Amino acid sequence: MKSSYLTRAFYYLWTTQTAANAADVLYIMALTVMVLDRTNSLVSAALLPLIRSGAQLLSSLVAPLFIQRFKLPSLLFFSQTGQFLLFICLAVYIQLNSVESSLVLVFSLIFVMSFLDGWTTPARNALIPRLVTHEQGLLKANGLMSVSDQVVQFAGWGLSGVIVAFIGSSSTLLIAAVIYGLAAVFTLGVKEPTHGGIPEKRVNAAADISSDLGTSRWHTLTEGWKMIWKTPRLRVLTFMDMIDMLGGSIWVGAFTLAFVQVALGQGEEWWGFINAAYFAGTISGGLLVLALGRIIGRRYFSVMMIGMAGYGILTAVYALNSQPFVALFLVMLMGPFAELAMINRRTLIQSSVVNPMLPKVLSAQASMMHLIFCISLLGMAWLAEIIGIVNLYLFAAVLTILAIVAGLLNYRAFQDQTVHYER
């Protein structure tokens, strides 16, 4: 696969997103430690991810209004610069006030920052097809993005804990501010080509769908939702994504820790081992996609189904296993299958929507996924109390199998390379 398929602008996008993700991990760890030290309350610390998720949900709902008005690189620059400036205010405020800083003000700044961050991922994923010169480069671009995301998650949480322990929360926030600034600077290199990207040969009957839907704010807000509903392939992929998200919450810390203690009979250190093994597996999965790019070709659907099947089977075996070292091996093996499914599903979505509509479709999907994830966290916690943690993991495996069945029943939607829009 030729490296020329990826443009210089893509590498700027890749760099800015990696830097922003690293800053996110640093500041979340620093603020979590700070809030716990101040309040000694897990409930207060849990407000941080809840506020972030809520703000990102609201942001993705209104993102189409901004997408309609601004070019994606400009939107990305505004988002990263806004977060950088707000974070400077946050870091300086905490540095000056330390233990006297108001948590209400801190959480308010986090809410606004997270709101700005809410359209970053849809904008990023919508830009990728425009910044590669051939469809064969799309899978490679998604693989590179996924690998960097997982590396940051894998290394970031461990390193950020060490950094916070050595220099303290407030100084860690200043480091995160500098990284945010670098992310904003690199965004300047993300320029959308006037002529380039993957040719929009899949437009067909719906090239004028925007004019059919109207130009009012309501139509702008709902345009992505309508396209998902009207397009069989997008409808199926979104449904599969929703089911995957419902089951995916079992890998959130509380559930993983409960499984380690109850099913494996181990302490908290094995919780860390399991998390590390899973992230190591996802990194190797992203690298596997890069290595097999030429073999995968345009077999996105088949490879996605293989990935989901492998992941579902391994999740079921993991649930029934009680040996700690076997569990480590299983979660490490799950990673490549999970990445095969995720990267190919993302590529399918990107290659199934005309470029002008892709950001709106991705924004609609993002808001849906945020909502499903919040519902899943609450629902799975309730279900674990009723059926037990082992059966919860078996239930998640069943959800994955259900998503596979949904894909197989709608196989015809993936046979034609042209996207048809029902009216």
C-alpha cells in the first residue's frame, strides 16, 4: 500500500489528535486525583466523566449547525484553540488557588471544554476520506488513527499516574495545557484539498438530498439522522454499533474489577494487568490492519464480521474462564478482533456517505453512541446485580452475536458499492 495515499494534511490531523488525546488523559487523571484529595468522595470524582459525556452528547446534537456554517479544518482549529485557551484558564486558576479553588467553576470549565471537544471526533473522521488520495488509503488512515488512540490510552494512563504522583495535580495540568497548545498549532496544517480525497463516485440518486431536506435549522440538525434512517447500509451499521456499545460497557473499570475479584479470585493488581493486556491487544490489532491492508482490500464487511465473531466467542470463553493467566491471554487475543471490527466498520461508514453529508451523519451517530453508553452503564450495573458478573459478560457476548446476525440478515445492503438513498 503506497504511503502517497496519505497526504501531509492527514499527518497533521493525526499529530494534532494524538496530542489532544494525550492531553485529555493527563488532565483527567490530574483532576480526578485532585477531586478525590479534596472531597474524599468517589461520587464527586465520578462527576468528571459524567459531565464530559453529557457535554459531548449535547455538542454532537448541535454540531450540524456548526458543520453547515464552517469548513471542517476551521471547526477543528476553533475547537482545539478554544479548549487550549479554556484549559490555560483552568490550569492557572487551580495553580493560584490550589485547595481553595471552586469545584463548581472547575466543573463548569470542563463542561465547556468537553462541549467544544464534542465535534472533534466527527470532524476528524469526516476529514479522513478527504485527506487520502485513494480508497485503499482509507483503511490505512483509520488504522493509524486507531493505533495512536490505543497507544495513548495504553501508555497515557500509566505515565499520567506517575507524573501526577511526582509533580502534583496542578503542575500536571500545566503540562497538559502545553500539549493542548501544540495540538492547536498542528491543526493549522490540516487543510482540506480543493480537489482531492476519495472521488465521490457513490453519490448517485441522492446528490441533491440536501436541497430536498431544506435549509432550516431543524432540517440541518436532523439531516444526518434522516440519512441514517433512509440509507439501508448506514441503518444496519448504526444498529450494529449501538448493540456493540451496549455490550462494550462491560470493559469499564468497575465491571472489570468486579470480574477479576469474583470470577478470577484476584486483587486490584490483576485489574491493571487485564486492562494493560486488552490495550496491548488493541494496539496489535491496529498494526495488524495496517499490515493486512492490501489483503483486506475492499472486503470491509467480511473482515468486520470476522472481527465481531472472534470478539464475541472470546468474550464468552473469557466469561466462563476462572484462570487468571488464561484470562490475560484471552483479552490480549480479543484486541485484534475488536480492532478489525471497529476499523472496518468505520471505513464502511466513511465510504458509504458523500463527503458533504459525512460530518452530519457522524455527529448523529456520536450523539447516539454517547446516549447508548450512558444507558448501558446504568443498565449493565443493574443487570449485574440481578444475574451476576459472569453472566453479564456472557450477555455481552450474546449482544455481539445479535449484532452479527443483524449484519448477515442485511447482507444485501453491503453487496452494492453504490450507496442508494430511499425516498
